Amino acid sequence: MTPRMLIFIPLAVIQLAVPGWIIYRQEQILHHGREFKFQTAPVDPYDAFRGRYVALQFAVVPPPDYTVRDRKIWVRFEADENGFAKIKEVCETPLAGDDVVMATRRYGRLQFPFDRYYMEEMAAPKAETTYRANSRSEHQNAYATVRVLNGHAAIEELYIEHKPIREFLRTESDK
């Protein structure tokens, strides 16, 4: 085997392994993670590398006495009486569990690593418009389910009026 092949083969394996690991981890979170519902707030989104998405902002606010800004923090969630995620604990040192996510406090809000709901190129603009209209203060009937596993999180679904966004768009177009 030539020296070039000795270099090429491990590099090719790494190039396949990294995206494979990312996909595997996301699938594990979605299949085995603990589900939380997050109320959303409105936020035109396009990512040149990953495509169209609906930009999400969540109506989860940090405790008023918590003033740390622009640093990583760990947030432990619990469900409120309506089944929506609420903050149980905030800590500057790592926490463990299937109810913990790392976040950053910016501009008085918590910024989570899950804030984009990716969709098909053609459906995303309509979904974004529908989401914005249904997450305003007079409506607020949009929410997302997020799965959490071992400190990692993935958005499972975006809902409008308790229907998955794709189903909601389909029923709206049938009217």
C-alpha cells in the first residue's frame, strides 16, 4: 500500500464517521430522550449550508435573581401544570440528567442550542409565516417538543394549535 493510501483511508473513515456520529446522537436523543414542551415566541431564516428552517425563540425566562450573562450555564427543567417546560434549577457548573440542557443567557433570555426547526425548502417560508402569526402574544398557540438525553437536546416537532406544523399547513391549504 502506498503512503498516500495510508493517509487517505483514515481520513476517509473520519470524514464518514463524524457526520455518522452526529446523526446517531440526534437519533438517540429523539428515540430515548425525555420530552419537554416549550412555548415559543416569534423570531427570516436561512442557513446556506443546512437549508430553510423556522427560527424559534422560547418563552422560558431565567430566574430574576440570576444575573450571569454570556457564559455557559446548565438548566434543569421540570414540567408545569400544563405540561410545558419550566426552570427548576440553574447552575454554573455542569449538571447531569435527562432534564438538563446547557444554555447561555443573552439579552435577558436564555439561548438554547436548539432554536432551529429544519423543514423542506418549499414548506419552510409558509411555516415561518404561520409560526410567527401563531406565536404572537394575542395567539400564543405555538410550541415545540424537545427531547433531552444526557445533556443533549433535539427538537422533535413544532406544533400550531396542537397539530404538527406539516399537518397544520396541510389542513390550512385544504380550506
